[in-house]
Amino acid sequence: MSDLYNFDPSVDERWPRFLNCRADASVFHTVGWLEALRRTYGYEPVVYTTSPPGEELKEGLLFCRINTWLSGRRLVSVPFSDHAALLTDDGDVLRQMFSFLQAQVEEKVCRYVEIRPIAHLDSDPAKLGKSAKFYWHKLSLDQELGSLYKSFHKNSVQRKIRRAEREGLTYAEGRSEELIQQFYRLLLVTHRRHGVPPQPISWFRNLIDCLGNRLKIRIASKNGLAVASIITLTCKKSMVYKYGCSDPRYHNLGGMMFLMWRAIQDAKSCALSELDMGRSDCDNSGLISFKEHWSAARRTLVYWGYPAGLRPSLNRWDLRAARRVVALLPTAALPSMGQLLYKHMG
């Protein structure tokens, strides 16, 4: 059995080189994502590997250490990500790492461990249990733009894109403070409608600061008023649709479809190969339909945790209770609620 080592990927120069060599590495593995997590929520990244210090990495299992009074000490791979591939091709090494992580819990170094792999795992890897299940959608961009457009749902997508163009919606993109404010106003409206506190605005500012031109805020406006916005992230050959929000008073204008189509055109112009549309709760039929109307392919994501059944309840919002609390608060108070709670939720 090989020795295991750990290091901080945000300061180890081997980590970016290693990610460049891994086709399954995503934006959620990058130093930028990890640094934004550290700045906003205080999470500390750590990578476990069999490669000794000074040697190039053969593999790396990335986690963030979370330690809050509400959720305790946890290792999560990776907080607020939709998925985080386990960056090893060696099954024996993976089993060794799972045993090590299990020992971390048994020795009370941490209370809970969670992984969010993209590949199928055995039904009981090292006594980890299935902690959550989601649907994950990806749209292949291999076709030319005209063929892609024709594959979209005629009424739910194509018609709404044409409506947005007829309505004269304008488009803006970038990372300016003005765009952050426009996006966040729409985010507050959307989260209030769904009964869920919003992420703190510092999270988005830190993402912009740490990811730079890998991130774009995209805004659709009508007569100078922002009516819809999405945030996309780019890594290697993939664009990730990560956040979306809109003003329900203007849904009939087709702003979200307009923005998604602009993002797809942008991805094609940059020779990207896929649009990762992220995860959806399996019972969220509206979001699932939205993604499948773009002809995005669906697969299942399974998260695994140890001990089985101990996933912190804050990751599984009681939506009815949350809606009651959010409904009682003025909109101006929602960011403070998000600032208080999100650091416990990663």
C-alpha cells in the first residue's frame, strides 16, 4: 500500500499542471473556484495523493475542509459544485483513499465525508452510502449552429428566441460592478419566488476576482431594465451554465432563452465542445424540461457520503419552512440570511 500525502492545491504549482492533463477536470477543481470558496466561506482546500512532494502528480482527490458550529467538521469534494470527478484512474488507489477517508471519520478528525463523482461507483465503495441523487444535463456542441438551433424545442425555445429578438431585447456581458448589481437584483427576485435565501453577493464578486475571464455575467434588458441574467463559467472545452435568474413580470419576452442562445453562440465561436447545464433535483420537472427543451442529454449524478445517512440537513432544504421564513422577511434582509446560512451548506 502506497503512502498518502496531502497538500494545498492553491499554492502547489503541480496542481494546475495536473488539471491540464486530465480530461475529466472541471472548473470546480480549479484554483480560482477553490480560492473563491476560501475567501467567501473560509473553506480550506486539500488534495490527497500517493505522489510525494516534489514529484509530478499521478492522481489527486480534492476536498475542502469545512468547519462550522452548525454542520461540524466535514470534507466535501467539492462545495457548491455540481460535480467533482475523482481524478485517478487507479482503482486500488481509490479504494485506499476511501479507506483513509473512512478512518478520518472513525478517528473523529472530521464528522462527515462527501464525494460528488461523475463516474459510476460500486454500490458500496468502502461503506460509503448514496447521499443524494440528481439529474445532470449536457448539450453537445459538435453540430454547426444551424443544426443546433433546429434541434431545440420549437415552441419552448425557438419561438421564444424569435420573440426576444422582435421585442428588441438588448444584450450585455462582462464582469463589471454594474452587471453584478443587475444580476443580484434579479437573483433576489428569483430566490424570493422560490423561497430560498440567496448566496451572498461577496460570493459572486470573489468568483469574478478569482476566475477572471473564465466567468461571464450575461444580461438581457428591455428598455434599459435588466429582465434576465445568467452566469457562465468556462474551463477547457466546456462552458458551464451555473446561475440563472429573471424577473417574472417579463417572462413572456423570452429573456432566458435569448441569453442561453447567446451563450451557445459564444461557446461555438470559442470552439468549445459542450455546454454543461448542471444538476437538477430529480423532482424539479420545470428545470428538467427547460434543459431538455435544448436537446441536452440527461444522466444521473449520485453523491456518496460516509457515514451513510449523515448528510447535513441544510443541504436538503425543507422548502415549505424556508418559504415561510423568506416570505416574512423584507427583500433587503435576504442577503443577510444567505450570508449567515450558506457557509454551513457547502
